[in-house]
Amino acid sequence: RRGALAEQERDTIKRKANEFVTAKKAEWARQQEELRAQLAARDARIAELEARLAQAEALIGPVGAPEPEQHPQHPQHPQPEQQPQQQP
């Protein structure tokens, strides 16, 4: 009788452990798919932003490039007038 009860308890523990493992595997698979989808969306957004940056750089030059030097003899690039500094 005690042996039968021990076997039944063992079988119950095994069944619950298998159910737990199965549920965790399904949860991990869902999480993996969600993360993969997030990565794909992020990669798509990065590609979109890189394409927009390339278009902008083609129009105005690379970001961080020095401004073209402004010469007074070129009216299309006038230098800003400097205000004389006032003494307090």
C-alpha cells in the first residue's frame, strides 16, 4: 500500500513537472517571437532613418561637416554683422 501511494505521488510530481516545463517552453517561445518582432521593427526603423539621412546628406552635405566659409564678396553667403560690445 505504501509503495502504491509513493508511486502515485511520484507520477503526480512527474506530471506536474512536465506541465510546468511545457508551459514555460511555450512562454519562452512567445517571448522569443515578440523579441524577434521588436528587433525586426527596430531594424526597419534604422534602415528608414539611414535612408532619410542619406537623402538629406545628398541635399545639404554630410552631418557634422564644416560650414562653407563665408566670404564678403559673395552676396549669397553674407557674414552676419557683428554688434560692437558695450562696456558695462
